[in-house]
Amino acid sequence: MSDLPAPTLEHVCTLTVLLDDIREMGQGRAGQRRIIPITGGSVEGPLLSGRILNIGADWQTIFADGLAELDTRYAMETTDGATIEIRNYGFRHGPKDVMDALARGEQVDASHYYMRTHARLETGDPRYDWVNRTLFTGVGARLEHSVQIDLYALR
């Protein structure tokens, strides 16, 4: 049997996703449910650049142990006019005092909690067809009115 190549990560872009106020839904089947509308933002990086469109939201479930399940769907427009859909799923968790500080909108060093995602991007624009055949992973940080995600292609 031959050795399989180890995957590598290539930085694609940094997403700065602007958020509207949290809409609390109440207790759902699995935990506390809420929707956070996505209102815009920026995309800056070596492989993708543009802006986040005012389309989409993050549908979150907060479990009893404090784990936040992140389930987002939104879109970007590249600087040359392509529209790319972003579906990002992940987890955010950490010590209770850190998560409480985040909930209050305080600045918290991202190394003090875990925020990781996996993303699928899709477009019909042939210039960016490579995103349709690439898996992505992200490392994120929650800020007061935005989320920052460094997105990497899994090579």
C-alpha cells in the first residue's frame, strides 16, 4: 500500500462578516435557538476578494453545555463581479467566563476559545469554478458586531 499525501492548508481569504442584532427564538428541540442576520462585510485575500452581500444569516443552536452550533448561509460578490454562495458550519465553545464575555460583546482573544468551521462555496461563474471542487476550513473570532473568519482551502 502506498503512503497517502498529508493534506495542507492554503489561505484563501479573510471574511469580515457584519451582523445585525440577534433574534432570539427560544428553546428548540436541541437547545436555545437564535438567528443572526448577516448585513454585509468584506472579503480580502490572495485567492478571493470582494464584499459580503446583505443576504443570509447564522442559524445557531446553543446547547446546555454552552456549545454554539453555527449554521450560516450567505453570499459574496468578488471584485470582478462573480457571486459566490458560502455555506459555513461550525462550533464555538470555551470556558464559561470567556463565553459570557463574548455574549456581553467584550473583546476576547480568539485563542481563549474554539471557533472552527468547514465551508462549501459554490458559483456558476467559470472564473471561480475551482471553489466548486474545493473543501474549505475556517478559524474564527466573534467580535461585538461582526465575525472574522480566516478561510483556508484544504489541499
